[in-house]
Amino acid sequence: MSIETRIKSVETIRTAALFDIVVDLKAPVEFGDGPLGRRVLYGAAGGSFEGPRLRGEVVAGGGDWALFRPDGTMLLDVRLTLRTDDGELVHMTYQGRWVIPADVRAEMSDPATRHRIDPARYYFRTNPLFETGSTRYAWLDDVVAVGTGYLVDGGVAYHVEHVL
């Protein structure tokens, strides 16, 4: 089978809205410069999520163990607990990249105004995965998702899509 035939048989990637999520953040904890870059913990203080098939709250206590590379790119390493509106728990993890161009970095340094920066001026993408013991939400265990991030006052938000 030729590569052209194989490519034609592969389905085009399609997505559907999974949810929008806002994560309220605690004050950052700076670990300092290490051998891989500057490590910062952005602890989750709470938040909420809502989509067509599930909604609820972000449980305080998770966070992003972010690593800043010298080139200004932030490597995300996030673990969160979601509690659905019917009381079920979902473990959400994701990695991703937040690339802040050099001409935007100075504006990003002001926590009071950085959430006003147009998200089109930076690249902020994630790849969420889920795990749950809930039979009602077991379908999430097999979902691959992608997210687009942006800043909000007091935290971070994502529009998350289910890759079909």
C-alpha cells in the first residue's frame, strides 16, 4: 500500500468542544534557576469548568510545576482535580507550551495587567488527559484533548476540545 493510499484512509482530525475551564491561582512559589531552567509552582486555588457533557469546580491543591527555558518558553506540567456538579472526581493532567515572543515579555511581567494582552500575541497550547473512577464519566478515560490557554484576572483559562 502506497503512502498516498494510507494517508487517504486516515481520517482528518476533528474536534468538539469538551469544556472551558478557569483555574484560580495562588501566589507563585519560585524554586529558582536549576539545571533545566527556572522552576515555578503555580498552585491551583480553585476555579470552575463547564461544557456540553460536564461541569463543576476545580478543587484547590493541584497546580502547574512550570519550567521556564532561557528562550522565554514555559513548559507546563499540570495536575488538577475536577469535581463535577454531581460530585464525581476527575484527575486532569496536561503538558504544553506557552511561547511568549520577546516583544510581549515586558508586558507579561506586570501581573496586574498581563491578562489584558491579546492571546493572539502568544502561543499557549496544552494536551489534557483524564482519569476517573466514576462510571458516569468513564468515557473521559479514553479522551485525547487539546486546549488553548489564555490569562484571566487572577488565573488562567483554557478552551478544551475533545479530539474525535
